[in-house]
Amino acid sequence: MQCPEGSLFSIVPQGSSNAYTSTLGYGYKCYQSFSEVTDDIAQVTFWGVFSSYSLPTTAVPFLIELHQPGGTPGAVVTTVTANLLGVNTGQLLMGSYQIGVFTVDVPATTLPAGWLSVQFQSSPTFFWLNTLDGAGFPGMQNITMLPERLSMCLGGSPEEVPVSNWALLLGIGFILIFAVVSFRKVI
């Protein structure tokens, strides 16, 4: 399980042995801190499992928020509520729970450091997957610091491919040649 290519910040799920409840109906919301993001955040990826052991077969509602930095999550900067369909990674947590990866586009947000929160808005219970990869960047559940980090990636906007002037002229030239050849066949 890897972060998408070109991610701005990555905490990949490795050695995952636990997951933390982050479900509105049970009053839990989890947060993961980040820093050193050098471009606008435009995509969020995270991993998790459900108490039903398998992933829902239809898209389900999540609240995704980007918060200001600090020792705990600061003010909300960006909020997205989206119906997401988890993709089965083929991996199991604790030998029983299907691990899903979820990806959502968010409005481009300039936030070099801060906190990401992910909260499931329905049932069954959702658990955000932990990771034993790396150190630093604490995670939280409500107001409690977690002993592990939570798996997530922050992605930037897709790079626009510039079209050079010569390519435009070449395209116009081909159109003109095609038009002349087609016109000659008609006459």
C-alpha cells in the first residue's frame, strides 16, 4: 500500500496492527498532523476498515477537514463532505477486516503544516488505519494523543501540460491541409 505518485506528504500503512474509531455516531473524530507541504493540497488519501469486516459496496459519507497547525488541531481551513467508495487493497487488518483506501479531491488549500481529520458520517463504525511507519507527526482521537500515527497522504493539483506555440501552429497547419485536400475532392 503506497501513496499516490507525487504526494506532498505521506504516512503509508506499514505494520498496521490497529485502527481508531472515527465515526460521528459514536462521538469520535481522529486527526493526523503534517508539515513541510510545499504546494497546495488538492487531494486526500486515507486507509481504514469497518466494523462489518467488509467494505461497503456503495459510496458512503465522510467529513474531511484540513485544520491550522498547532500542538492540537487548529481552526478548520477546508471542509469537504463527500460520498466515497473504498477500494479493497486485498490486505486484511487482524486477519479479518478488509482494508480500504479512500481518495477525495478537496479545494486547493495552501497549508504548509496542520492537521487532517477524517470522520465517517454514518454506520457501521469506521476505523482509521494506524501505521508503524516512521516517527513524529502525532495523531489524535478527540483530545487524546495516539501512540501511533494514522495512514494518509496529501496530494497536489495535477500538473497542467503546457502546449507550446509550435504545437499549436502545427495543429492548425494539419487542419488547413486536411481542409484543402477535402475541398479538392469535393470539386
